[in-house]
Amino acid sequence: MQDFLLILYKYVEQNIAFSLSANPYLQGVSISFIGIPKVFLGDKIYKCLKTNEKTQVSRYSLKSFFDTFCILKYLCIFVYNFTKLNMKDIYQDVNNFQTVEISKAATLLDISIVTIRNWIKYGYLQVNSCNDKNVLLLSEVMNLRSEIANGTFTKLNSRANKSKASKVFVPNEYSQDNLHIKYIYSIVKYIHQHHIPTSTALALLSLNLLQQEGLLSSYTQADVLAKRFHFTNPQIGKEIQEWISTVEIKDDFLFLTHCPIPNQKDVLGFIYQSMMNEGEKSKAGSYYTPAHIVEDIVHSYVMPDSKVLDPCCGTGQFLLALAEKIGNPLQIYGIDVDAIAVKIARLNLLIAYKNLNFNPHIYHQNSLFDIFEHRDFDLVTTNPPWGFHFTIAEKKQLKTLFPPIITGESFSLFLKKSIDLVRDGGRISFILPESILYVKKHKDIRQYILNQTNIYKIFYLDRVFKNVFTPIIRLDLIKHKDYPSDISVCKKNKTYQLTQSKWEQNPDHVFDIHVTSFDDAILNKLYSFPHITLQKQADWALGIVTGNNKKFISPSPQEDYEEIYGGKDIDRFRLKKATQYIHYRPDLFQQTASEAKYRAKEKLIYRFISKNLIFAYDDKQKLSLNSANILIPRIPDYPIMIIAALFNSLPYQYMFQKQFASIKVLRCHLEQLPIPILTEDKKQQLLQLCRNCVLHNTHFMPIDQFIQKEFGLSTKEISYMKAELL
């Protein structure tokens, strides 16, 4: 009976939550739930709605509504559905709602009870009541454990959350003229200082640009205030008059109508990007694409009669590049959800074809949700939003519209839609984060790509967006399964060929672009050595998250303070001289592991954010921050020092970078690396070298050479590995 009630509780809670978010009549309305059992609502909904005192309608009427309609409705639906379930489904649901006490959850997650309580506080875990005890759903705990292991749980990182960042910056790397940058800085500064609304500012700047282009007759300040203009192009006149009619113009705004505007492509889009803060860019996934990338795509695939779509066109970067090669502007299509960006994009295209009077095929729509009648494009190309935040209602709709894309990741959805819109034999070219190639959660879009297209080229572009540290790729596809399957990978001024069939066969369809045929041979050699792994043979722990380093960490020693190390303090085999000190009070910190992990007799501390493996040996029970995590190997008769030696060596740097191509050193990665089975004599030789390195500060090179020799690596292979790691 208890399991049945748990299922009932969860069902009602989820449906009430959805009802509140989806019903416009209930949003922002306070409801008193006195008399309604708390179990039907869940802690979050109950507390939120009960404590909000801003009410617009009768509490009594809404209480009655929920009492007599909502609860009964969802109960009836649930009972109806429950009767249709077979026994297998029932047992599955019951299993999903098994509970664990908080102390048990802490053990499962390898964190302290204090950290568990903090995670509950921040909403990452939801507490339930059972037999007067606070418990957690086992399924939620295990999901969180998996996210931690895979590196996808980043909610409590001390690093800044970009979605909330207020910093404004000009993407100046996309302009070659310093004077242009100076002008744009001045314009943006003026707009912010005078609190000019974004749409108003860009409308006035549009007038300035059009006069500069000879498409608008001279005007006075009085003309601007009266909104009287004469345009040489009728369609441009229509666009601007409609825009200007919607904004309020004040005297101190008029500077924008005659200030110097740089003569460069998409200057309005450039200014618009510069006005947006980093948080807005991050939420929208909106970043200015370097011109050379756009031009290279257009040069590669566009012919004078091509029909091309940019489904996330923004202010029209790609569309302007297309205009230089396509004779008919009505062959160019663009869609975007940003109304201001669409206005700019339409104006950009009209200026590009200034001698033609036409209505651009650029629409203020959502490419994912709106039905688009054209499905015969020669090329679909874009830099789509990454990590876009959809509403609950949108997420539900997307699951119906895009059943193959389980993750709901925005760039995956746009890529799937674009594959569907292009003609057979047509091209798709997307700018994407490198993570699409190998991260497990993106398996869904990789599988769709392999099923529907042939991968033509992959360009490894590294980091090209300002203030975005994710490596970037350009993915070029052909919608044709019978096209030759050789893939060209362009990376660091070299090009090599790979075979798509290899990716079709691996379990997660990982696109391992960094692994050539020679790499395959080396990796096979390294893995052919008899070995074991750390899987189920090690303890792991996250470093400390204080929640406020300025408060808890001192740059100098103090009474009752001890040394604490971050990622930058970790060197191969050794901890550097401490530069930070802390009073260890785990009850006050945001996140800690169990103290036994920090105080282990022997442990390894490693950099978490790093493209290289860097492990220090510690037998002094030192503390570490969340940029330096903990590994305690538990392989019988296998000294921990030797594990440190292996992971710090050249072969393991090579294996890590080739197989995972990650800037995070994740547990799931380390658990896959081979630990060679050595003879006792070899163990002792290597252990002595390790002791010399740790105790006598000798060079690491003899250790590295020993491990290279043990794996039987040739001089050619070693030289190649070193060159690849540069």
C-alpha cells in the first residue's frame, strides 16, 4: 500500500506542477491549501503557493477549485491509468519509488551528510516523508550519482554561472579595424548611459546606416522626432516605417542618427551583440560567428542558383555571405526567434540587394515548432543555439516533434530538423561544440546522423568564440546514405581520412576524430598488454566547495588553519608549496566528501579541469578544493605510487587525449584506462623510481621511460605521441 501511495503522490505532484506552469489563469496567483493534504502537492509547490501573499482572486474559490476539481481529476485519471497497467509496469513504478535515508544517500554519492542537506536546500534532491523520517527517492540519488561520474552534474561548481553573468563585451576579435572597435564601444556606452531601449537604439542606428548607404534622403532632427522620411527603396521604407512607428524617440537619443558607424558587414548585428550581456548570450546561445568560417562554408557549397536556409539566422551573418554568391535574393531563407535580430537581418539583405525591391524570405518564427513548407534546400547552414532553455510546455511538445532526440539539446534538435529540410544529396554545415562528437548524452543525434547522412568533413576549430572556452567543430554532412563514406578531418593544418563505418559499430557511436589508423595501432598495442582497471577497485571523492572562498580561505597561515590545494597546486607526483589555508569546518561548507577520504593514509590528488592527467601522491592527509579531486586505488598488492606513475606518464596522456578529448578528468574516463599486470620484480623497480621522485625530488623522466619500455613502444611511436600532445 505504501508503494502505491508513493506512485500516487509522484503522479499528482507532477501533474499539479505542470498545470500551474501551463495554465495562464493560475500563473502568479496565490492559493491557500489549508485542508488539502500536503502529500498531494509536494513540498516545493505547497510552500511556494502557501507563502505567496499576492493574490488576485478569491482564495476560497481557488481552494474550492483545487479541492473539488484538480485533485479529483488527477486522482481519477491516475486510477483509470493504473487499472490498465500490467504487473510488470506496476513493479517497475514501485521500484522507481524506492527510498533511502539521507545517511545512506551520502554513502552512495561519496559525499558528506552536510553536503546532502545542502543539495536538498538548493533543490538538486527532493526530500520526502515516510514513517516520520526524511527520505530520498533511490532513483533520483542513483541518477545524480551517474551525473557526477559522467561529469554532467555541474550545479555546485564554484566557477561562475554564465547564464547569470551581467558582463557586456564587444566581440572585437571579429573586426580587423581598431577604429571600428572604438566607434562601437562608444555607441554601446552611449546607449547604456542614456538607457535607450534596445529596439529604439537599433532603429535609430538603422536610419544612420541607410543614409550612409544612400538609401535614405537627408533628414533633420525634427524629421526624426516626427518620423518623416523619404526612402529610395519602397520595401526598405516599409520595413523602417513599421519599425520606427513602434518606438518612442527622445531628444537625447538623436545622437545615434548621426554618430560614426563603421563600414563593415552586419554592423547593426555587431552592435546588437555588443549590447547584450554575457548572461543573455549564454541563455540564448547567441554568439557572433567569425567571418572566415562563414565565408568558407559559402565558398565550399553555394552556387549562383542555390536555395539555402539558415534556421537560426540571427542578424544575418550567413545570409550576407550568401548574397555575394546567389543572384536571386528570394533563394535565401532565414528564420529566428529574436524579433530584433530578424528586423536587422531583413534590412541587411535589402541593403545587400539595394537595387532590387523584394520582400525577404526572413521570418520571425521558431524553426523547431513552426511548420516549414520548403523541404528542398540545397544547403542548410547555421551556428545554432547551444543549451537553450526551453519551458516545460516546450519540452513536452519537443518530445512529440523530435522523438529520436531524447536529450532535448537545442543544437541536436536544430540539426535533426535541418537534415529533414534539405533535399536528397543536399548539404548541411553546422558550427557545434566539440562535445557532440563524444559525450554520451549526445548519442541520439550521432545515431540520427549516421542513419540519415554521410559525414563529409569535420573541421576542428578549437576555441573561436570570445569568453566561450568550449572547443568548436564544423560538421559538414551529405543527405545521402550511399555517398562514399570516407570522412575528411581537418585539424591543426593537417587533413586525414577516417571511415564512418567504424563509428557505426562502436556502442555510443562516438565520433573519435582524433584517432587515425596509426593511433588505432598504438592504442591496440597499449590495451593488448595484460591489464586490469580501476572499475570497482577504487574510492573517489570530490574536493571541497566552500560556497564562499573569500570567507573561508586565507592566503597565509593562521591558527587552526591547514593547507588546502586547488588544481593549479597539483604537479606530477608532488603537491606544490601551499598558497591557501583553511579552517576545516565541513558543517559550514557547501559541499564536502566524507572526512575519511581526505584523511586517507595514502591517496592521489588530481587536477579536475585539465586536458592532461596530472596526479600528485599524498600521504600527509591534505585537503583539496573542488578543482582537485581524490582517487584512492584499492587494487591488492598494487602500490598507489605506481598508479600515479602510470597516469602521469606519456602513454596515459596520449590514451586520455585520444580516447576522451576532454578538458575534464572524469571518473568514468579513469576507470577505463588499463592498469598493466606487472611482475613483482617490475613493480619493485618502478616503485623504487617513484620513491626517488617523491622523497628525493628526482626527475620524472626515468619513470616515464620505464613505462614506455614496458609497453614495448618504438622510437617512432614515442615521437609521434609526443608530437600529438603538443
